[in-house]
Amino acid sequence: MKKGMEQGMEKGIEQGASDERKKNAKAMKTLGLPLEAIAKVTGMPIDDIEKL
């Protein structure tokens, strides 16, 4: 049970970090920053940024 809880917490942390990266990328895109710069800052692929 402890291992399951730890895995659940890790997944939650990863999901939160992913959501934060997407939120930041969307904000930078709204500001008109180049997709290459957004990708470099967030670590997200340009294809994913274009879809936001």
C-alpha cells in the first residue's frame, strides 16, 4: 500500500509539473514569443506548443 501511495504521489507531481509547463508555454505563446524560445524554456516539443 505504501508503494502504491508513493507511485500515486509521483504521478501527481509529474502531472502538476506538466500542467505548469503547458500553462507557461501558452502564456508565452500569447505574448508572441517565438516557438523555438518557448520550447527551449519549457522543454516541450514545438509540435505540442503549436497545439496550445
